Amino acid sequence: MDNPARLTLGFLLTSQAVSELGDWLVFISIVNTLYELGESSLLLGVFFTIQSLTTLLVAPLAGYFLEKVGYSRLLYLGRLLQAASLVLPLGAITLLAASSKGTFIFILLSILPVLRGVDIVADVGLYTLLPKMFSGEDLLRANATFSTASNGLMVILPAFAGIILSYLDFPKALLVDIVSYLLAGVLVIPILQHLSFAERKVRDEVEAETRPRSQPSLGGQIRELLATLRLVPVAPLAVLIAFLFMLGGGAINTIMPAFALTIGDTRTYGYITSLTGLGFLVTSTIMMARPSRLSTMGLVRLGLGIIFVADITWWLSQNAIWATVIAFVNGVGNELYGLGFRTLLQTSTTAAYLPRLLAAVSIAREGATILSPVLGGVLGELLGIRYVFFFAALLVTTSLVSTFWSKRSAT
């Protein structure tokens, strides 16, 4: 990895960290405010539903937005748009009377698609550009670097945001959010030239393709996604694995608190969650320093195999300490799978189809995320909590077996 690329990666990571601080502040602020205003958990359900629906609606359009706007522009225009969207609720707090509580709730919920939509398109754009900036081990290392930063921020930022919000009221928190998004946009200005060069390489590949001209409508972009599934050999497999993996993982997340209480106490759930995160962080850090010699498909298979062992062990486990240790192993497997799967997608097709491939996988994940909580709850009630782990292990086995049928097995 040369020095300019290293510097570019550093600025991207710094900008990402600042914007993620804004994301956490917004998330915690809005969740708390909605609950206090509505005095009901129903609004929280609406909040998360809007998040999922935004992903399902925006992801198909991500490729079109990137072609028209460009990722380097999106880095600052998107953050400016997110900052501007927060001005509306800030003004509402100042101008609206207390009797306008319903209007204020509506405004809060209305800004969510803007915030979520920009993040979705930005993520697709980032992982489309990285293969043009890095290759081989450097690409895997770049993915591992972003993953390590994200894992570390997940440990730090929620607590940090919570501490900040304990000293700030909602209007002041919104002001901090606005500043964080503006700062995230400003931080990327020094690297726009480098990104623009990488982006031009992406556009050259897109223009060299013979596929039909992209249509801006949602229906047109959905047709583009379906065309990608037909034309990119790895696409059907990727969508299937993403869906099955999240279906099982989401079901486990749903019943994990209850499982922890059946074998231990409230501390058990906290330990399991923390050690899972530690497994993520340790693995991504090691991969960042010394990437694996395995192929990308090999990393996917290794990760799925480790997750299968963790799921089966949880299914059989009767001991809180053993179940907690397995949580770390599960985190290792999840991170190996995630890094291998992401790099596999990036190296499986040309720039013309990569945004659509990433979008199709994102939709599959989100669809599974919507279904899995209900599925996990129903299975837990019908068969018992432990059998949710067995069910997840079956899904992981199906995913693992399917990788040996892929035309990209040699990747």
C-alpha cells in the first residue's frame, strides 16, 4: 500500500469516524425523544421499520445515484444534506408549541430516510471504489482496516454519545450532530483528487460495458438488479448466502437474551455480547496487519465453518462460562466471513455491475433482518430456545455447501 493510498485511507477513516459519531448521537437522541414524546414503544417500532424500508427502497437506486453524482462528491454533498435535514427538527423545537407534539414526531420520522439513504449510497460507493484504489492483499487489508475502525468505534462511540447526551438537551445535541456531519464533509476535501482519479477509472469501465443505459426509476433499477443476478456468476450465490446468513443470525440475536438468562443471569448476556465484539475486533486487527493467504472464498468457507461450530456448541451448551467463550469464537468466524465475503464481491465483477451487486446483497440482508426476529421468536416458542441455534446451524451449513457449487470457487 503506497503512501498516497495510505493517506487517502486515513482521511476516509477519520471522516467516517466523525460522521459515525453524528450517527450515534442522532440515533440515541431520536430514539429517546420519540419514546418520551409518544410514551410508547410503538413509535420505536415505526422508527426501525422506516430504517428497513429506506434500505429496501434506496439500495436499488444506489448505483444510479453514484453514476450521476459520483462518490467523491457524495462524500461532502451527502454529509451536507444530512446536516441540512437536522435543521428542520431544530427549528421545530424552537418554533412549534408544545401542542404540536404530533407535528414534531412527524418531522423527526421524516428526516430518517435522508440520513439512512445517504449512508446506504455512501457505503455502496465506498466498496465500489476500494477495488480501484487497492488490489490483492492491499484490498483485503483496506477492508480489514475499515472493519477494525468500525468495530473499535462500535465499542467507543455509543458510550461516548450517551455521555455527551447526558449533558446536552435535544436542541444542543442536534447542533453537535450538524457540526459533526459538516466536519465529516470538510475532512474529505484533501483526498478528493485521489478519489476522483479512482472514480474516473470506475466510470471508464462502466462506459466500456455494453449493458443498457441505466434508468432512474425504481422499477428500472430493480430490472438492473435482476440483470446483474443473471450476468454476474457469483451474484445468485452471494444473495442466497447473505439472506440465509442474516436469517439465522437475526433469529439468534432475537433469542440470545433469553438464552443467556436460562444458563446464567443478566451479566451472561453482557459478557456474550462483549466477547462477540472482541472476536470481531481481534480478527479484523490481525487481518489488517497480516492478511490471510487464503482465497476470498476460502475465508468465507472458514468463517462459515467456525460459525457452524459456535452455533452447534451453543445448542448443546449448559454452561454459562463455556457459552461466553464460544461467543468470542463466533465473533472470529463472523469477521472472517464478512471480510472474505465483501472482498469476494469486490473482485467478482466489473465496476459496471459492482454497485448493483452490492445493492442486491444489501436488500437480501435487510429482507432477512425483517423476517428473522419473528422467525426466531416463533421457533423459540414452538421448539425451545436452544433449537434456534440448531436452525441457524442448518442455514450456515446450506450456505457453506452452496459455496462449493459456485463458479467462483477458485477465487
